[in-house]
Amino acid sequence: MKVLILHTDLRVYWKRRIIYLHQFLAKHNIQFYAVELFGKGSPYAFDPYDNKENWWSCLFPENDFSELSKTTISNKIFDKLNEINPDIVIGGSIVFFSGAIGLRWARQHNKKFVMFDDGKPSDIKRNMVVQFVKDTLIKQADALWLPSADYDAEYPYVDADTVLFHGFNCIDNEQFRFENKKTLDHKTIICVARLVPIKNIENLLQAWKIVEDNGGDYKLNIIGNGPLYNQLHQLSSTLNLRSVTFLGAISNNDLPQHLYNADAFVLPSYSESWGLVVNEAMAAGLPVLLSNKINAAQALLQEGINGYSFNPNNVQDIANSILKFTALDNAAKKQMSDNSLKIINTMNYQNMGQEILTALEKIKSKKNKKTGVIATIFIKLWNGNYNTIGWDKL
């Protein structure tokens, strides 16, 4: 069996996942290929395309999507898919080039198509016509690869033959493991986030003022950089915060040590399609204090078991969650730490591999879906797009 994953780019977290899946599936006689579309224009420009593997390619390594016509993009994707001729194509959301054109190729060549997406439709406001077109296209997918089981409810309209499976939003948990026993005596809470509006660091600082006014002896370390750095630093000074440190951007290699030297992790985002930094914090054994607008919280945070949730719009609520944690005795904090490790161990590369292996066998055994007239028209006309506007704003 040949399986090909196709997406705008496969950078940062995807790199290790792809390498793991290539090796894992090879052991089961499945050839796995990876195709990225663009080498430029990604919000993850800090992690450029540099792969040398003959099974992993980039169609436009020197271009971003704005420099190319949709016809050029579509033709290049078709040429690559024709060259490899996979039995199953895995593509990103149907709104993007990879999903739209991947689905079109699969239907024209009587092959199977899997869509992956970590955004919840309920988080995105669309007019009824656009939503109808998207839903119609998604129903043509043979399977949906979703981050976790709580996403299934977002797709009530897919038929019973559509395979739903989970687990791609994982990280290399072992990268954040330490041989030394985890201690929770650092009196430090850590936040790792880009300093942009959607991360809601302003409300976190306001909440930290309440924490300090309650006589807390914890420190808040904020890791990350961004356009709001000076503004947030000034707010910290205006609030006369004594125990907040902005550490700026750090290398990925240094992040595990910073997490290890903290007692809990906090993320107050107004919205996160997932939030993989939560996985990292939990893999490092940290209890998590999370906005209830972070999708990872729905799957990974168990209230009072490995942390607390809060309303990101309510400064007092953020402060209350922090104070609830700091008021715990050491034994309770240690139990939360252990619980984070147990929970995150259910979302790792091994689980991802088993999930996709089982799903591929189910997909292979099913008959090809019949495409109705309306769906056929939509598949023919919709080429997808690529839009990063607002990825760091509300």
C-alpha cells in the first residue's frame, strides 16, 4: 500500500511525526510519502524546508502561494500524485490547496482521501453558503484524522462509512523527559507563548497582580517574543509586578530545562486550534492552568486532576486558578504532576502510529464513495486557498 501526506508545509512538530510514521509504516509494508507545497511564506519561516529524503519533497521550494496561480499549483500537485500514484492521500483541511486538490485527484483516480484538521468548525464563523460547500466536500472524504475524540461531535453530518481516527497532535514526549525525579519546589509558574494579542498575556499580567497582592511567593516566567513585547513589559512595570520575568525567545533545545525548573504551566489564550505547548508542558511533568478556549484543554486537562481551567476574559478567574494551585500542599502538586504524565502518555507517537495503521486497514476495506452531482461540481470548482491572516490575532 502507498500512502501520501500532502500539506501546505510540514514543519516544526510535523517533521518528527512524519519521520516516525515513515519508519513505523515501513515495518508494516506500507510505503509512506510526504509532499509539502511551498518552501516560503509559512508562519513557521524560522523552520525552513531542508529535507533530503527521497520520499519527502517540496513542490515549490522557492515560492510562497501568492507568487503562483491556482492552476499552476493544481497542475503541480496532480503531476506529483500521478508520479507516486498513492492508494490513499492524506490532505489538510478542505479549505486549503492540499485538501481541495488532494480530494479532486483521489476522486478522479478512484483512490481514497483522508482529511486532517485540528481546527474545530464551531470555532470559525462562516456564512451558511460557505459552510454548506465545506460540509459537502468534507462528506466526500473517506476518513477524518482528528486530534482527539472530542472533535467527533463537530462532524455530525458525515455518514457511517466515514472512518474517524485520532492522535496526530502529538509531540516527541521523550524530548521533555528527565532522568532526575521531578520536584515542585521552584516556586515558579511558566508561560510559553508568542507575544501577540490572541495569547492574552495582558490579562495574565493583570491576574498576576492579584496573585502578588494575595501574598504569593511564586515567580512568573514568560518565554516568547513578538510585537507586544515592549507593551507588555511596560504594563508589568505599570502594575509594579515584582515577580514577573520576560525571558524572550529561547531555543527549542533549551525549553525542556525551563519547563523542568517550573512547578506549573499557564496559558491564557483567547483561542487555540490545539496548543501543542500544552503537550510539552505535560510531558515535562507540569500541572497545567489553561484557558477554556484552548482545544487541547478539552482532551488533556482534567479539572482538579492535573490542573485547572479558567475563562480567559475574566482576570479574577485566571487569578483564582493560579491561587488554587499555589495553595495546594506539595503532595497534591506532586499528584497533579504525575497525572499530567499519565494523561500525556496516551497521546504519543506510538499511539499515533497504531491509530493510523488501524484506520488505513479500515479505509482500504471500504468501497469508494459515490459522489453526487452537487459534490462533483464543488470538487471540480474549488481549488482551495492559503490564508494566514489573523493567525496571531483575534
